Amino acid sequence: MSLSLSSVSVTLSARRVVNNVSLEIAQGRVVALLGPNGAGKTSLMRAALGLLPFEGRASLDGADPRKLSDRERALRAAYLPQRPQSIWPVSVETLVALGRFAHGAAPDRLKPRDQAAVDAALEACALNAMRARRMDELSGGEKARAHLARALAQQAPLLILDEPTAGLDPAQALAVADILRAHALTGAVLFSTHDVALAARVADAIVLMRDGSVVAQGAPREALTPQTLRDAYGREGRLQDVDGDVAFIFR
């Protein structure tokens, strides 16, 4: 599994929202997109999937994502957008089973391998006890975990997740970090976040953006320096080791 972007630019409503961005993600890697609101993170991820027109070159497991059918794309990458819809009065298990559509299944016609994928996703996201609960009765954090489980049930080698820990408490956010690292054992992950410390903890590489351009790119301690953080956010920050864990301080 691989994702390659070369000099990718995106223009929306006559405004350049992504400017000449290149990155490579291979199997076994977790890459985090960081940057302030409006930095271009979401547009970059959508372009990588062929969901937005772009200039430059992109390869999603060897194919131009713009030329893939919906099913071909879904078999290569599972995409979790910001604030996915969860107002339907369906059960958690039914929502998670929607991840099997690309494999020709539906919630009411799951083959054994489909049910196994749903069960594994529910287990990974600690949702076994609430599989029969209705989505419109869950808390925001529980809904977020259910949608992540739906993406995992898709069993695509690449996960592309837009702020998957937004609205989660610290324990849940760390659990998601563990899920991302576990997925990278056999696949790859690209995710965006505003949690700098979490990104430094879980990611192999950071892409730090501002105004559509890359400010810094590389391993967390190489990319997240006081100067690059000031360039991106307008405030100086630094990573700090605390009893073997990563903390982050803005000034």
C-alpha cells in the first residue's frame, strides 16, 4: 500500500487552498497533518482520494485516484471526514456494517468474512457492549468511535482520517492513537489533528501546513521546532519529554 503526492495544488473558488504539496506514505507508516484552521489539511486529503480536482500527480496504490471508481477507491482507502453524519436511528452494528459495501455486502446480507470484519472493528473501538444501541442515542465521543469502527470494517489498507480525535476525552484519544498504530502494522495511515502532542506521539512523520503550503515535514522532532511552530501558528511551542511521554507547550 502506498500513497504518493507530487506537487499537488488545489484551487477552490479562485483561491489556492493547497499549494505545491508532496508527500509519500508507505505501508507501516503513520503520517499526521498539522496546522491551524484553514491550513488546507482537509482539501489535501480529499485531493489525495480524487474527491477534489487538483494539479500535480497523485498515486493511490499505483493508480491515479481521479480515475478510480467509488468501489476501487474504497478498496484502497477508507476515508473518515470531519463530523460524519450520525443522525440515523440505526444500531451501532448496522452503521459499522456499512463499511462492507465495497466488498459487495450490506448490513442485512453479511457473509461470515463480513461479520468477522464488523466484529473486529467493534472490538478494536471498544463498542461490543453497545453494538445494539441506536446511533441517535449516543454521546458525541461514542458516535466518533462508531464511525471509526465503520472505517476499520472497510478493511482498506490505507486509512485517511480527518480529525479522528476531535471531541474525544484524553483516554479515548489515546485509544484511537493505539488503533492507528495497530492498523499501520499491515497498512498505512494519514490523519489530521489539532493535538500536537498526540501527533508527535503516534506519527512517524509530520506535515506541518499553513495557508495551503508546507511549513515543515519530517520526523516529529525534526518538523516540530519552536521556529516552525511559530511559522505555522504564530506562537512559539516546544515538545517536552515527561516520564517517557511527549508533552507539548505553547507560549
